Amino acid sequence: MNVVFSTEELVQAKRYDAWRDAICDSYVHVDVKATRPEEYRGFIREGQFGDVVLTDILLSEQSITRKSRHIARLDKDCYYVQFLQQGRMNVIQGGAARHSNAAKGAIFSATEPYELQCLGEVRSLYLEIPRDKFAMRFPSEQIPVTASISSTRGLGRITSEFCTLLATEGTHLGDEERGHLGNQLMDLLAFTLLSGEADTPDADGSIQQARFKSILRWIEAHIDEPDLSLEQIAGANGISLRYLHLLFRQSDMTASEWIWNRRLELCYDALAKGNGQSITEIAFQYGFNSSAHFSTLFRRKFGLPPRDIARTRQRR
């Protein structure tokens, strides 16, 4: 991991000021207040895993506060996840306090005000996860803001140990491998949060189901792109084409069949509702680039041509 900041080679009198300059003005916009600034020591080491940034960080006792004026600068649109190796920390956000230690991690949002209270010296692994990439792995009503994560059992423990392995072994991997692992880490973390601390399914199939749902949500968001390909889907989601086909074994359709079927369903709904668009406009809106091809597939699936749906709606 690359060293972003360290007090090790600084004289003691300059360490705390250097820390504040590095953190408050460069790394993330916050206010910090150390309990004993004259004794300060710390470091930040960072590794990139695709869209995920993994940080190994040492903090002296202090409070770290991110306020609305910091958020207005839009320097970080992400979630933070912390897994402590030593020490204790309180995460205060949205009126809730999450108590972190070696047995319990926490997730919180960089786009909401928060306060971190370091109780003694703290050593922690941090994940910085893009908000949009992580949110797409959740139903809209279940996107997290702040939550606790058990790091001693179930999926929370697997996620925590996965982070530790990435921190120690990640430097030996290439960019492509790190990108795939970053995506898998987001999947695993999302599934951990969706399952809840008391619900810790242990089958690989359960994790594959979560990954499959994440892929389907991504496809749904890009379903109107005429050039959408399986290679593009696999690449954007950090998986191989072979693994994409493996995931679709959970469905009774191949990936290509699912895409065309979903496009036809959306077109049927649009034709039935009627919004002033022609049949051709609706077909092109949902990714078809040939009205003849659209009509053929539509008739094959629904047993009647698309114009009949439009006529029925007009008569109503």
C-alpha cells in the first residue's frame, strides 16, 4: 500500500500541524481536534481496488468532525466502512451512535454530517466506496446511511478478513485483479448489510444470488442502450464473461434472452399506457434499433403485433 501521510520522520513538534494540514485540506475536508497534540503520531497507507479505496490508518486520540460546510465542497461522495484492529471509536451520524472496536465495524456516509470520536490510539482499515456504485446493490428503500457490522461472525467476519487480506496481499496483484476484487468486496459488504447481523447465510449460492440481483439492477439501468453487450455488462461489473453466464443459471433464461425479454416487457407497458409516442419511438427508446426486428420479437412473445396493443389502448 502507498504511504499518503506519516508522522514517522517528522519532529514531534510539527507532527500534529502536519496531520491537520494533510487531512483537513487534502485528504478529506473535516475538522480535527487531538486530545494530546504534543504527542501526536499517525499514518495513512492507501491501496486502490477498482472503484474501492482501501486505507490502513493509525490515529491518535482525537475527534474528527465533518460538517455541512465541508460537505458543500463535494470532495467525497462515498461511504466509509471501518474495521478496527485496535482501540475504540464512536461514529455519530443521523442522531445514532455506532460503537466500533475490534469486534464491531461501522459504515457511514461522507455526504451526511458526522463525528468520529477516537477513544485512545486507533488502528483501522477503512474502505472508501463510491455512493452510486454501492447504492445500486440495494433496493431503493434499503440503501444504508449508517449501520454497525459484526466483524467476529458470519458475513461480517468474512468481509473484515477479506479487507485484511487485500491490505496485505493487494500489492502483489495487477490492476485488473484488484478491480475484480473491489467489486466482489462491494457485493459481499452489501449482502452483509442486507442480511443483517442475525442473518448470516453461509452458502456460496446466497452470495451469488446477491451478485445476480446486482447485475440485473445494472442491466435495468442501461436497458435502453442499443449497443449493450454481454462483454460490456461483465466489464462494468468487474466479472468475467464466463461468470456472467454462470450467474444467469439462476434464471430460466440466458443473459441475452433476459435482456430482450425485459425490453419487450417495457415496450408492452409503454404501448399499453400510451404517452403520445409512436410504436417505433417506443421500440428505439428501449434499445431496439430495428422496428421490424422489434415487431417480430414482440409477436413471438405476446402472440399479437404491437399495433394491436396500441389500438386497444386507443379504443379504451
